[in-house]
Amino acid sequence: MIRGGSNTPIVVEEVTDPVELAKARAQRERFDRNWEWFKAHATEIYRTHRGKILCIAGEELFVGDTPEEALALAKAAHPNDDGRFTRIIPLEKMDRIYAHRR
């Protein structure tokens, strides 16, 4: 079980405002373009940037030693891309098993 340190309740709301929905769709489209770019270049990225943190923004790769560094580089180059994402490239290539305990 995962427990947070805060007793703040989680609030779920349905958004129906067309302007907010359009913003969300546009952000998702930017994320999807960045994700597709990442998938097309993943083999080379994983081969050359082991042990680093990367951020994809504007369909471009930014690499740092910390998440803050990679994110700062991406934001400086593409300040309006809110579809960016970060990823940790493990230092060693190995099989990993991800499981959820119930």
C-alpha cells in the first residue's frame, strides 16, 4: 500500500468548459508529438545517454544529470511546450519487473 504524508482529500471534478477542454486537447497533442519523436529515437537515446535524465520538448532531446537540469534546458528552448516529459535512463541495461502489491 502506498500512503501519502498528507491528509488532504483528493477531489475529482468533471470539466465541461469548452475552453479548458480545448487547452487539454492541445496539450495532449503536444505530448503525443513528443512521445512519437521519443519512440522514433529511443534506441539511439538509450544507447548514448545511460545514467542520465532526459526531457523531450519540441520534439527535441535535452539531457542532464538531474531532472531539474534537463527540464531547465527544455524550458529554455521551448518555454511554451507544456507537452514535455522527463525520463530516467538507467545506467545499466537489464530486465526489470514492475509489479503492484495488493
